[in-house]
Amino acid sequence: MVRLLAQAKRKYEWVWNKDQRLREYREKEKAIYRAKYNDSAFRTKERARQQRYRHTNPDKVAEWMDKRRKLVAQVNDGTVGDNYAELMNEYRVCPYCSVKLTSSNKSLDHMEPISKGGIHSSSNIIVCCSTCNGKKHNKDFTTWIDSLPAFNRNVSTRAWEAKKNAAVGQMGLRLNF
């Protein structure tokens, strides 16, 4: 009887801790992938794999892009289109890594990610290199700048303060309709 209770308890704990185990597994897999991604041969191979996927699944890619466009349209305040040329010429070097910006590597980054409630507005967009934009992905600005070197952290903080008229960490009032 005691043995059956012990087995039932182990099974219950296993099921109960399923979410925790899944989180730990995902974190472990992310760490392994990040370690592999530091290898340039793996990066090249991974980029080729992603390009093959895009080429063989154009309908899925188009669906994802359409979903993204609709999301941006929902949170657009109209200031980006009017100021696009001005935004693209705002910086000569990336504020995140100090790489010289060219027309081929410029990218618009939402400081507060749209996926986390940010808006598509010129006050929320900064021009950076496409590499940094990809690395930042949908991280909050405060989390992202903590990972930058001190000099770039200062440049990025000043950019935030100029755009938002507030210190980093002071999020604006978000209106959800």
C-alpha cells in the first residue's frame, strides 16, 4: 500500500511539474542553440536552411507577413510614413553597436516592441543596423540596453530620452482599445 502511494505521489509530482520541466528543457535548448550560433559555419548553414524554408513555404511566409502588417496597421499613428526619410537619415552609426550604417544594413527598430504593446510611431522607432535589430528581436528596451557595452548603453539611453522625453524605464501610458 505504501509503495502504491509512493508511486502515485511520484506520478502526480511528475504531471504537476510538467510546465516547469518544459520551461527548463526550452531554456536548455536555447542555450545549446546560442552556443552553436556563435560558430560561423553553423550560422551560414542555418541561414541557408531558413532561406530554403522561405523558398519552399512561400504561403506560410506570406501569411506571417500579412499578420505582421495587420498588427503594425492597428498600432500605427501615421507619423512614420511622413517622417520616413528623416528617420532613415537620423543616425550615421548604429546606436547599439557603433557600426557604420549604410543603405544596405539600416533597419527600423521599435524600441518598445509592437508584440509587447509598443506603437508604430516615429517616437518609438530608432534606426539601427539589421544585425542589432535581429539580436534585439522583441526584447524590452531596458533589457536590451543592459546587454550593451557602457558607451553604446549611454548612446542608446540618450536616444530613448530624446524620443520619449522620459528616462529609460518610464513607459508611456498605453491605451488599449
